[in-house]
Amino acid sequence: MIDAAVGAFWQGGLGATSVDDVLHATGLARSSMYSSFGGKNDILQAAISRYVDRQIVELEQAFRGRSLHEALESIFLEIAHHNSDGKGCLLINSVNELRGADVAVIQTVRAGFARMAKHMADLVKQAQPHRENPACVAAEIIGAIAGLRTLQKTGLPPALVRETARRFARNIAES
């Protein structure tokens, strides 16, 4: 049910996805949603938390047995090629919608980014134990991911986007 809500918000965006869209995606009756979650913001919080949980698992898989450079190149090239089937990243898409959003929604999206950044910093520290300021490296990685997700959607030549992904991986790993 939460996975279906993730899909609804990811497909339609945080602001544009209505309660009816969530009900349709999850198969819940309105009364069931309100008794289980309280409202749209509550199911949105659960959906973002689930999305972040899944992304953390994917990050761990990408880093398993690889150097920082290899892991980043794998992550970045996946974005350059597929970009989550063209949907991009739920968090990155959401941050672009935050202007005028409900305070609870803003806090939920920011908390999702904070969890991702902390986990990314931990993975950087594991991959390069002597690396200074892994939190800054994690922020660079998130910036590269956001940039690549945007480039992949722009219609630039795919070979250029892939080469940019490789350069980001190399530059971050070697800086």
C-alpha cells in the first residue's frame, strides 16, 4: 500500500497528487486511509520514508565491494541511462515543488534528504576511511545526482550525459 502511494506521489508530484489519486493507487477507501494515516500529509510522510529506505538499500548495493569511484560511476551511469525510467528522484522532484508547500511537507522532504546525506557520508567514510569531510563529499554526490537527473531529462545527447556521469564520478572520488 505504501509502495503504491510512493508511485502516486512520484508520478504526479507532491502538490499535484490528490487524495483521490492516492486512494486510486492504493486501493484504499477514503475512510480507511484517514483511519490508517490521518490524511494526505501523513501518507506522504510514510511514502517518503519508504522511498528513502529503498534508496538507501540501492546505495548500499552500489557500494558493496567497490571503490568510491566504481560505486559512483555505477550510480551515475544508471541515472544517465535510465533515471528511474524517466521519473527522476522523488526527493529531488519534490524539492522543486516546495515553494508554498505545507510546513509538514517541507520538513518531511528535508528529513528525507538529511537521512540520504547522512547515509551517503557513512558510505563515503567506509569506502575512503581517511577522506576528510565525508559530509561535504556526500553533498557533492547529491549535487551530482541532481544535476545528472536534470541533464538526462533535457534531451542532451545521451553520450554527453554518460561522459558527464563518468567525469563526476572520477572528480568526486579523486578530489
